[in-house]
Amino acid sequence: MKVLLAGNTGYVTEEFVEEAFPECQVMVLGNKMIKTVRRRELISRPFPRTELELGDIFRTYEFEAVVYFSNYLTLHGELEGEAENLRKILQYCRKGVQSHFLYVTGPEGMYDVPTGKTLLVQNAEDVCRRYAGLYGLKVKILRVPYLYSGIYKKDFFYRIFQASKESQKLFFQEAPEQKACFLYSMDLAELMYKLFDNWNDEEEVLNVPDVFDICFQDVTEELKKVLSPVSIIYKSSAVVEKIKEDDRQIRTNYNWFPKISVLDHISEMYKEYNEYTKNNGGKVSWLTRLFNQNQRWLRICEFVVCFLAFEFLQRLLGNQAQFKMIDLRLVFIVLFGSLYGLGYGIAGAAAQTVSLLLAYESQGTKWYTLFYEPANWIPFIFYFAAGAVCGYVRMKNRENLEFISEENQLIREKFLFMRDLYQATLQDKKRYKKQILGSKDSFGKIFDITRKLDIVQPEELFIETMHIMEEVLENETFAFYSLSQKNGYGRLEAASPKSQGMYSASVRLSEYTLALETLEKGQVWANRDFIKGYPMYMAGIRKEGSLVMLICIQEVKNGQLTLYYMNLFQILCGLVETSLLRALEYQEATEYKKYVENTRILKPEYFEKSLELQHSMREQKMASYILLKLKYGNMTIEDADEVLDSCIRENDIRGISPEGELYLILTQADDKALPIILERLKRNGFEGKVLDVPAGKETAGVES
């Protein structure tokens, strides 16, 4: 399954993806902390800047499931762009394949008192419902408590930890008795796995309850234990909001509830925060942040200090012959105009103009007399011209650099996107090539299966069916039961060699009441609730509307509880049903040839064929049997057959040799049951002898 995760994806980690979407190809948009991992089919990329790029992504990958994480999952998070991004995703969901859309939002929709935030959340939910109603999208809305993280920069706790480094006072916008609703992200991942695994097409609004009953007072007490001495200040006018009672819908339908409290994670989050900030620069990062936050004032200080330094140099070196040819004031203007742009160039020119006027004043020339002679204006004009030109050049270069950087970033993102598409195309090519040449569910394979199942002997059909199902379904825990409508029992006909001990020799149909209704409709029953005593899959073979055989899969691997796997199993069972019914009809049509007249005893040639098939099944460890040679005293062969009807099972096989000796094949029998069977036969006038090898070829027997 191809899954898209979009929106507020900062809480998504590799572990989250593995828990929520095992065996799926997942793309995460907008999370810079998560990296692409090809071997796990995990792709990470920035959220597309244009709708054209977003459309390319949807058209290329054809997502079967889309999860949108709302900004409301973050306590006091950024809310800008929520509605627009949600609309974009929904717009392309309706244009693509039929996707399952899950909108994961915060707890605001569960509050009992409407506020500005709750109205915004309701509007976002209404957008999802409207798209579902208009375009037939399969939408579910999941309201969960706030998520938390120690390394996600937009997270509430990350900002608290960051604030504690800069100040000893922490401000909370909530009242201390306000309920603190937080959910561990891995608990959410487990819920999402169960939600998609048991997806139905009904529109639902699911509320994740707050089960821990903690308030912000408890949270702040835990924070005080890990942070340096801080004081907590609460908002005095904060309103205490209450969440609606738990409707128990999630616990009942998905057997899920939150397990880990945020109080157990605060110390661990703080450690993660410290490691993250340490690995991202430590003191250097702190100095960089300080410089970025106070960049304007630092430049002003630099300007003033440099101006004073140049004034000192001007007064110190101005009378020396070497420096009379150099105008230090002009150097200052060119320097700051080139470094910091037009504004600083003009400011430098103004400052040096004042400096020059003061120099004239010191020589006895009044500043106002300078303006009477235009020739005196030339230095001032050059100062401002130099400042303006150098500042403009700097500004133009910076704009060009920013433009080129943005272009390079855009080209890089397009390159990465095209590379992802190229690699995805190669993977699809390999997958389709494999399916065409040797896929287990291709038309060529189905034709081959149909040809192999063109058999009229039931036992031989069991052997071939077992081989086909084990190969195609990649499973080795199959069993075939023949059913009797008279007594409601199923008798084991064959089982996979590696499933010995998993299946009993006989079962009651009444033990599978939960599956019978589905089986009688001709459908495959899947044990999605892991009911004890039931196989993982069951399918029935019907004749004239009644079940005559049961095909079971006892255990499945990861990825085999999917709709694709179930459909493939049903297709194979349909092919088996056709072949088996044809074989049974053939057996009924040739009954008069196989049996001794007026009996159910096989003639020598047919009995030898059945014995060889039973022996072949035993050699392949699909079944077991015991061969008995019976002495029936003074009874005729017809009388012996009538007596055997009452003391052996329906699936036991009796036959006669060319010499007139009576044999009995006890199918699915073992040494433990043998004494009981022999005793029963003895009470009915038979004496049994166990044979080691097929009839007619025995070299020695073991007298019982």
C-alpha cells in the first residue's frame, strides 16, 4: 500500500512509520528531520511549493491512503496555512485513485465550550466532510490529544525547554487545574495501524479519550524536576475547559487505548532536547542565534566603533605625507556601503560629512561659508555618491545572490524529485517485469494451475492442490477437511508437511460457528480478531449449495492479512472447487466400475491406485495411513462389507486383492489409535494384520 503523510509531520519518525505502516511504501512531506530510506520504502521530501509539483506527486504514486496531520496537534502551534494545505491535499485525493483519507486533528473539537480555535477546527472538519459528500472520498476524522516531542522545534515542550535556557520564568497560558491532554506518538502509530487494518467505508469521527487525568500543575511539577530553578507563571484569566466524556468507540471497535503518560516522558524529552541542541552547534549555535536576534544593534555598534577608529586615524595620520593622498573618510564610506548596503552607505556619507565639517571648523572655516562656493561641495557630493553607488551594488549583488540561491534550491528540489520518480519507475519496472515473467497471480500462472488441476482422482487432486497453494500463497500451513452433513464432522484429508501437529484428525463444524455464515456464502473467512482455536483463513468448497470440503490456513506471515492475499486465496479455492466437483462427478459416474457388486469394496486395480496415492501423500508428509489385512471368517464378502459400515469411518478405504483377500486403509490414523481400532474390528468378527508396504508388494507383515 502506498501512503502519503502530510501536514504537521514533525512528530513522524522512522519508528512511527514502521509501527503504523509496516510493509507499506510511505512518503512524508514537510519533515526535514526524517531522511529517505530506500530499503524501507520510506521517502521524505519538502512540502511542494506549487500545486503543479503536488499534482505530479499524486499522479506518480497513486496513493491508496493519505494521512493529514493538523497543526492543531501542537499545543499553541502555528495555524497559518492549515486550511489551504488541507484543501490542496483533498483536491488531489478526489482526482486520483480512491484513497482512504484520515484527518488527524487536536482535541479542540472535543471541548464542551466553543472558542475561536474550536470553530476553526470545526471548519476544517467540515471541509473534509464536504469533500467526502461531493466526491465520494472515504474520510475519517481522528481527534487526539496534543502530541509532544523534545526535538521538534514547533512543539510546545521544545519551546518550553528553549525558554528555560534564556529565562528563569516560564509563562503558561493555561490555568494550573486545566487538564493536560497529551498523547505519545507511538501510541498514535499503533492506533493508526489498527484503523487502516480494519478500515470500513463509513464516515466516522473518532475521539481519542484523555485517560490519564493529569493537569498542567502536574506537568509543571515534573518540569521543575528536570529544568534549572524556574518559576512558573500561569495566566490568571485563563478559562478551564472540559473535554467531553469518552464514548468508548475506539476501545470497543479497535481494542486500543493510550498506554504511556506524558509525565513519564518529560525527563526523556529533555535529554533528547539537550542531545539535539548539542549536536546542532552547542555554544556556536547559541552565539549564532544571539547574533541573528540582535543583528541590527550589533551593526550599529560596529558602525559607531569603526567611525571613531577612522576619526582617530584621520587625526593621527592626516599630517603625514604618505596619507595625504588617501581619504580615510571615503574609505570608511566605501567599506560600509559595500558591506551592508545602501542604507549604511548613505549613513556613512552623512557621518563623514559631519566629520569633514568639524575638521573645517577646527581650521577656522565656518560650515555655512562653505556653501557660498560650489567648489567646496565636491567632497560632500562624492561622499554621498560613493555611499549610494557602493550600497546599490551591494544591494543588487545580494538580491542576485538570493535569487540564484532560490533558483539553485528549486532546481535541487526538482532534481531530487525527478530522481525519486526515476527510482520509483525503476522499481515499478522490475516489479512488473517479475510479474509478467513469473508472477504467481498472472494469467499465465492461472492457466498453468488450471492445467495441473485437471485431475479426476480426489487424492491426487489433494496432492497437486497442496503444492500449488504452498507455492502461490507462500505458506506451508494448509489443511483440507472433507465434511459430512450427516454428523457435522470434518475429516482431515491432507495437511502441509510443516504443519504436522497443528491440525486434529477430525473437527466439529459447530466449533466454527463464527465462520460458517461467511463460508456458506462462498466467501473466504479471515480471522482478523485472532480468535483462539480458529485458523487465520478458511474457505469452503460447495456442492449443490452444501459445504463438502474445508480449506484452512493455520498461520500467516506479515503482509498476508491483506485484501489482495484474501482475493488470491479465493481465486485458488474457486479453481480447486471446479476441479474437485468435476472429480467427484466423475467418481460417481464410474462407481459401478470401481466397486464389487452390492458393496463399497474397491476392486483390485482401483484399490491399488488409491493405496499408491495414500502412500505418496504419506511419503510427502501430507497425510498418514495404516494398511490392514482383514480376515473375516465365515462371512461372505457382502456380509463383511455390511459389518464394516458400522465400525469404520466414511473416509476409510476398503478393497480386495485378486486373490480375494480383504484390505482396509485407515486414513489419518496413527499407532495410538490402532489398538482401539483393532479391538473394535475384533468385536465385529474381524482379525487385522498391519502391513508395512502397499498391498501386493509386501514382504513382511507385523501381526497385531
